[in-house]
Amino acid sequence: MATTKNLLPDCGLYLTTKPLPGHEEKVPSGTLVYFHNHSDSGLPSVLTPDHNIHNRWHFHGPAIEFRGLTWADSLKKVPEEGFFTLRRELTFDGGKWPKGALVQLGYTKAGDPILFIGRIRARLEENDLFFSDKGVPITREQLSILEAASVYSEPADGSSGHAPNQTH
């Protein structure tokens, strides 16, 4: 016998296509949400974007639990925020980015995708890639030009993750 959890979408980022009944003001149609299909109460829940750091939304605050499986079915899955390469050149008003460029995918609170290109800034001595907080809006159809990129993240403890005696 199928459990309720099996009937729900996977946890992750979604776009609402209908307002959440009873919470229409907080979760209207056309809102980016983080959906959870598990909780202590056993009910599915959503979180709305709270603040954005480094072009990524952070979802905080009390989760909004709900019972309507029909509403959960109305959610539209969107790709996770993160780093990608372009499968082909991207042309937009004011410029173009080459095939293979490293980009970061982010969203507006309304779930509209935005790309930020990785760049090395000439005046800095650090060997860092920079992603501006000003991006280029793209259509949902253009998401297909993105290829997931693996980018190493340092451990939260500040260590580099290198072997202890590794030399360069």
C-alpha cells in the first residue's frame, strides 16, 4: 500500500502554480518555494525565500504545513541553484556568453531564472572566480542549455580539504 509520502514530490525547489489554500498571501501562485515531504508531524510543508546570499536563496522561518495532496501536485520542479556550464552560446540584450562558460543559476522570488557568469577580475591578486549580484534573466526554456558543473566546496571548518603533506 502506498504511503502519503510516496504520493508527494521529492524535496527541493519548486514554483507554485496555484496559491496554497489558507495561505494565499504568504504562498501565492508564481512563488519560488522549498518543498519538504517529511516533517515531525508527518505533513508536507513549504518554505518561502527569506534572504539571498551569493545568488542563492536561504529558506528560513516556520515551515507552512498543509494537507492537500492536490496542491502538492500543482508544484513545478525547477533546477537547483548552483553552477553550470553553457552547452551553447547564450545571446542576450547587451551581449553574449560563449559555449562552455561557467555560470551560476539563481532565481527571483517569483521563480524566474537568472544566470551569473563566472569571471576573473583583472585588478585583484586573488585567484578567485567572481560572480556578480547582477545577472542576466533567461527563460525557463533556456534552462536546457545548462550542463551541471562540479565545483568543490571547502569544508565549513575552514580547512582546505587537502591531504596534510600535499605540496603544490
